Amino acid sequence: MFNLTHIYAISWGNWWNSMLSFISQVSPLIQLLSTLAILAYVVLTWRIARGTMKSATVSEKMLSEMESSRVQQTSADIVVYFDIDPVRWVINFIVRNIGRSIARQVKLEIDPPLRSSIKRDFTSASWATKGIGSLHPDGQFSTMLDFVREYFHNDELPRRYFVKASYINGANGERVESTYDLDLGPYENVLALKETGMTDLVRQLRDITGHLRSLSQSMQSLAKKVK
């Protein structure tokens, strides 16, 4: 009862002063809480913005990969290589488009320059100086380098060439560059095996011919005795 009586006895002015004192005491706390709330809002906003940026980056990357994949599937693709014609037994230098789009302005840089035992001047050829105008999908340019036997029997001729091919990709209009290491060494080994095989074949044919000759002579001798 004493406490209730004491409370009711406080005048309006004392109560207001008490409220002001209380507000002044908790004001720093309120400011701190407000600051923390603002900071939390900023952090949350930053995280949301960062997440949005990541999503946009991922989407952009996916679109870029899809576009790159589409271009690759429809791009021109130039390859350069040597090939041996098993009928004519010659070495051919071939530039081929194995892609799905046209390749334009195909230019080649060959180091060392192509050389041949038949003294062909490849460096002044139009395809070497001006390039190849265009190659359609599965289209190719081919020129004879040399006869296999003559080339590999000449130790002064290179066994390895490095070719840098550049061309404009018909799928996107960009210029593409590729480098090729053309090693003729494996073909030389094939030639050695072929020559060895031919030598054995010739020897066997000579043996067969000798046996047939002996057989023929024996048959003639037997025929004379029968008479």
C-alpha cells in the first residue's frame, strides 16, 4: 500500500522529468540499434545485389557457351596434311575443310618451304603467294609434292614441315589460325618396308622362274627318252 501511495503522490512534473531522464539514458542504445538495423539492411541489400550479379554472370556465361558451341558446330575447320597415293605412289600436299561452313581467304605459311626432287617452285605458286580463295565443306586443295621413292632417296629434302594456316570462318566472319606439324618420317618407314617386300617378291619370282625352267628341261629330257 505504501508503494501505491508513493506512486500516486508523484506530481506530473516529476513524472515528465523522469521520462526525459529515461529517454536521455536509452537514446544511445536506440541510436546503436538504429545503426545496426541500417547496417543489416545494407548488408542484406549487398548480398541480394551480389546474388543477382552472380546469376546474371552465370546466365551470360551459359549464353556465351551456347553461342560458342553453336559456332563450333557450324564452323569451318581447315586441316593440312601429306597423303600418299597408293596407285601413283606419289606424295600429295593437301589442304581440306572438314568443317560445316565455308572457309575463305585460306593462307599458308610453310617452314621450311616445300621442296621436291623434281625441282618444282612451290613458293611462287598462286596458292602459296595469294592463298586459296575459298574451300567449301569437305572441299580440298591438293598438289603433288614428289614421287615417294625419289623424295626419300634424296637426303637433302626435308622430312618435317611446320605449317600455319589461317582462314576466315564462314560461321562468324572471324579469322582463325592453326598450326600443323607435318612429319614425313612415318612414310619413309613405309617406303622401306615396301621396298623390302618388293625385293623379297622379286627374289621369290626369280626362284619360281628357275624352278619352272628346271622343270621344263626335265620334262623335255623325259620326252626325248620316251621317244
